[in-house]
Amino acid sequence: MNDMAEKGAGLPPTRASRVIRALKVIATVIASLCAVAAVIVVGVVVGIGALSGYFSHHANDAELMRIFAQHEATFNRLVAMSDSDSAFVRIAPKFSQPDMPTDRWNRYRAVFDTLHLGGGLSRYTAGDTVFVSLLAWCEGFVSAGSCKGYGFSTVPRAPLAPTLDDSSALLRSFHGIAYRAIAPRWYLFYHW
């Protein structure tokens, strides 16, 4: 009788192995469905949290404008530095594109520290249009994150918002980026 139990309780070995395989497939499908359900639930929770501003920890407009007012000359000097190094499209505290000589890079890093620019700067040029993005705060990943900071632009920026503090309103009203004018050619921006 023990031999019969070991062989699948009297079932022929081929039938028992088919039942076991079928049970394994069913278990795998159930596990996969549970994993998909978990991903959907997490996605919905994160999405609702993002829309409600729950995950938004960036500095508010008033704080950024206070820093700008206190250091406006330094912000203008940073744009002038970027103009003289216009071949560098990205200068961050930990890297530059392309690679920059260390002594020059250290000067940028000192200014980033003074202005509380944890993400450094990005420079966009198209003909006579120049936009220098100064990244005060960034969260997430390149393809699925958000940044808030200062922008210097040689042309007017749009869309303009009265405040960038309410990310849920921005997400409903605009598509990817919004600006708030703070001085001639200067803006706060929020990019998501």
C-alpha cells in the first residue's frame, strides 16, 4: 500500500504527473495574478498620492523666491558662467556633460551650494533661444520624476501659473511643466 501512495494513490504514474503539472501551472498563474494585482494597487496608491501632492516635498515658492531675492546677483553670475561654458549642457554637483576641468567645475559647485541647487544646471539652446534650468529640488527618476527650480530664459515661458505649490492643480491643468515669473527673464518652474 505504501508503494501505491507513493505512486499517486493508485493512479497510473503518467496521470499523476499530469495532475501535479496542472496544479503547478495553476499555482504559477495564481501567483502571477497576485503579483499583477499588487503592482496595480501600489500604482493606484502612488498615483493618488502624487495627484494629491502627498509625495511632493519640494521647497515652496516663497522659500525659492526668498533665496532668489537674497542672491539675485549670484544667480545672474551663474547664468553668465553658463554662457561662457555653453558647450556644457549639464553641470551637476557630481558630474558634467561633457567633462569639465576640475577647477572650473569646483567654481560651479561652490555657487550651487550658495544657491541651494542640489541638481545643478541644464542648458538648452535653439538658435537665439536659451533656457538655463537651475535645479533646486528633484525627486524620482529621469523618466518618472519631478523637479522644481529656477529658470532663466531669453524668451517668455508658458504656461504661467500663479503658484507652483499646489502640484495637484498643476497636474490637472498643465502638461508636464509650468512656470511662475519672478523677475525679468527669471521664472520658477515645476516639471513633472
